[in-house]
Amino acid sequence: MNSVITIAVAIFILVLAILAIYLLTHLHKAFLIFNPDATPRVRSAMLVTGILLLATCLGGILILILMPAKWNLITLILGSIITAGFAMAINFSNS
């Protein structure tokens, strides 16, 4: 059971890393229906979210290697909150 949790959390960390890299590489490209160069609020949300997700990935890898399986919940919750915060930030960027 412990190896299943480890594999699932590793996949989650990989998805977070892919999302972070995507956000950071699309700071000057079209992102969904937004143009980050024309909307500084979306651009800053993308930058901050990308950096926070990379930090979460690094912390998640350390937790995955060094801590008991229960500590992986920190990575799951933190990654979910950061991603949800980004979704809310771009949702309210037009207001």
C-alpha cells in the first residue's frame, strides 16, 4: 500500500512540475484565451504560480524521500491550493 501512495504522489509531483514549466514558458505566449503581455495581472499570476509550484515540487520530492507517507498530504494540499488560487486569479483578472 505504501508503494502505491508513493507512486501516486510522484505522478502528482510530475503533473505539478509540468504545469509549472508550462506556465513559466508561456509568459510571453498565448495562454488559453489570455494574452499575458497585454494583461499584466495574468502574467504575474502565471509567474508566481509557476515559482510556487516548482517550490512545492522540490519540497514534495524531499518529503517523498525523507518523510513518512502521511507527510505527503502536505504536498497534495499545497499543490491543490496553489493551483486553485491561480484559477481564481485568472478568473477575476477581468474584473
